[in-house]
Amino acid sequence: MYEGAVQTLIDELGSLPGIGPKSAQRIAFHVLSAEKEDVLRLSRALEEVKDKVRFCDICGNIAESEHCYICEDARRDATIICVVEEAKDVEVIERTGSYRGLYHVLGGAIDPMRGVGPDQLRIRQLLARLGANGVKEVIIATDPNIEGEATATYLARMLDTMQVPASRLALGLPVGGDLEYADEVTLGRAFEGRRLID
Amino acid sequence: MYEGAVQTLIDELGSLPGIGPKSAQRIAFHVLSAEKEDVLRLSRALEEVKDKVRFCDICGNIAESEHCYICEDARRDATIICVVEEAKDVEVIERTGSYRGLYHVLGGAIDPMRGVGPDQLRIRQLLARLGANGVKEVIIATDPNIEGEATATYLARMLDTMQVPASRLALGLPVGGDLEYADEVTLGRAFEGRRLID
């Protein structure tokens, strides 16, 4: 245990995800010897995120005003909605530069073990968006794991009753990967999803 | 890249030791969904450390007033000084509960490759403490690596000219360890330092 303020900082840092007691101590000592101005920049950045950042009223992505920069962008194709679990997934897809439609952030995936059902996700808001606008396709980009697949199956069924075409991202070998190191499930999906070469 | 405040926070977090871009993003998203009050506690803890914490005028340990709680404690044995590299080493030794003397924090170890010589460390202050008080022994507890050993050798020579007895922490097998997993250097030191059983 350290004296007052240092121990308080170690405790606060240790409550962040992925930061154990050793890292918390290391960071606290870094803070101790850092320039005051640098530390103030960090503490202000923490407060600003809480003050300024909210979630987009339309898609649930992070935003600094009512709508996020993607929903605000008139050049985006409003007839396609890509459904993702988390706001960070939006950034991952944006980085590919290959998608020009809009997004819908669910805020998680269906996970009965953790008490997350469809009502805890932003599914109702998604269906409302489909009713109002001329959406031609919903791309379901939930994670390729049990919860993500369950969510995708649930969404596909809902979309089917609403007669909105739904698609799912392709599963297969990662580009630049090595066949030898692919797990059997992925390799199996790569076989199922194989395409004829023209 | 995220919008304004979120990216600023990710950048600031990423400048902390041991926090890469992925962890910084993870923490930023945790902050986004955390209670505002919890985030304010963290940002205040950061600022308080810079406002309140200083280094002890005597030993260089962290302190919230002129002197640290160890130097202030009249029950400590002021005739023994344990020399360590960093303030965190003080806490590690305190946790053993087996040392009742005072400390002296050097602020690092001699490391010519990084431009750290004796003048960059609090060695002058250590020698001043020895001159003034009735110090009977200096325990050199620098790290058991090249820089720590070089520092220990340098200090031992200085203390010898001042005729102050110096000791070095024992090197050997870790308690609870397995002989099989000890590295050769440690095992060699354990042989050199063997003691006769009474």
C-alpha cells in the first residue's frame, strides 16, 4: 500500500479493463514522473469523452451531436444498412473503405447466459428504420461466434417476415493466412462457401 | 480514427506505459459506457497525484509532505540505510516486514548506454546523509542486473573511502522455487553464497 493519492490512483487505474495491479502501479509511477501538463491532458480527455460523446439517435454509433458523422453524410447509400454488435465494429469496417452504406449498432449480441435477449439490443430501432425508409438490403455483420450467429439467425428471421433482403458476411480463410494454420471450422466454412472461378 | 473526443482519449491513453492501441481503444470504450462519476474519480485521482505527491527531501521516496512516512517515523532505526533504485522498491521491501531502517532512493541505476552516470542519481544526497548522522551500515539493494551491480560496485567503493560498512542483498535461489528451473547464473551465485549448517 502506498500513501493516499498514489494508492487512490492505483485503485482507480486497476478498475479499468485489462489493467492489473502491476500495470496500474507502473502507470501510477509513470504519472508521478510525467509532466503535469501531460497528465492534465489525459484527465481532461477522460472528462471530455463523458461530456461530449453520446450515441447517434439513428444508428447507435458514437457521436458528438444528435447524429453520427456517417448518418449525417448525404453521400452514403441509405438503402443498405450494415448491422454490427458494437460501435468499434463500425470503425473496423470503415477502415476497409469498401462499404458506403449506413450502419446499425445493436449494443451487443443475444446471449441468454448473460441475460441478454433481443429486448436488450437495439433491434426495435432497427426494425423502425426499415419500416420508414427504402432499405433494400441489411448486411448482418455480427461476430462469427455463437452469440453473433444466434443474433444473425434471429435478425434474419425478423427481416424475412418484413420481406427485407438480409445477407451475412462471408466466412472463410483470412487473406494472407496459411492453410496449414486455419482451424477446421473455418476451413469447413471456406469449402462450403467456395466459388467457381470464371 | 474516431470522432474528436474519443480519438483524443485513445491517443492520450496510448501514451501510457504498457498500453498499446488496442488496449487504449478498449479502455476508451469502457469509459464511454462507464458511469460519469466513476470516470471523474479517475480523472481527479490523476490530478491529485500531480498536485499532492512529491518526493521526500531526505530519502527521495514518494511523499505527500516534505518528508515521507518512513523518514517521519521515529521508531525506524536511523543507523541503517537501505539504498534502492526506485520508490516502488521501497514498497516491495516494506511488504516483507523484515526491515526497520531507513531508505535512500537513487532514482535509477548507473547506465552509461542511456547516459545515466552517478551525477544523475541521488548519490551526493546519500553521502551527505552519511556524513551528518551516525549511520552504521548501508545495505545496497539495487537490482541484481548489470546496471544494478555496476551501481552497487560504485557505491561500495565510495562508502569504503568514507569508512561506512556496506552490504549487498544475498543472491541465490528463490524460496518456493524449483532447482530445476533456476538459471545457471543464479544457481552459481547460490553455490558461492552457500552457508554452513550449524
